[in-house]
Amino acid sequence: MKEHKKFITFLVENQTSLMNYLKSRYPMHHKSNVFYRDIQYGIRHFLEKKGMQVSYTDSELLANEIINLLENENTLLRVGNMSWVLNYPQFAVSQSNIQSQTNHN
């Protein structure tokens, strides 16, 4: 239990870093769909990169708590049992990025 509190405190204090890490691993953009397992595994890998070993069960508990926090902040808007829409304008895809990607194809 002590470890769990340490993990959750670390995740809350490093929420911006966590969000950036999740974006680097999964297709997370403003108004995109986000899935439970992406958050769970993302949290687990994020903590492991910081030298903290997390069990599968603990990663589920941590994901549930972080999801609740993000829902309360309206960062995640629930659309299904295990899916949300990301309401995070910092991850909006700019029009110039879209044009740049289209020109490269």
C-alpha cells in the first residue's frame, strides 16, 4: 500500500510528463479516442522508465485512479466502458502540421 501511494503521488506530481509520455507512445491528440489499456500500459512503462517496478494488478489500480482524476478535470470524457475522448487542447493538431503531413505523402 505504501508503494501504491508513492506511485500515485509521483504520477499526480508529474501529470504533464505522463501525458507527454502517453502521447509519444500512443496516438493521443485533442479530441481523439483513448483506451483503458493504453493508459494502463502507458502508466506502467512510464514508471518503469523512472526505475519503479509496477505489477500488472497495481498498474490497473493506478490507471483507475489516474482516469478518475482526469475525468474530474474533464481531460477525459467517457464515451464507453473502457474508452474516453481526450479533451486536452495542448495536444491539438495544428493546421500547418496537417498540411505538412499531406505534402509529404
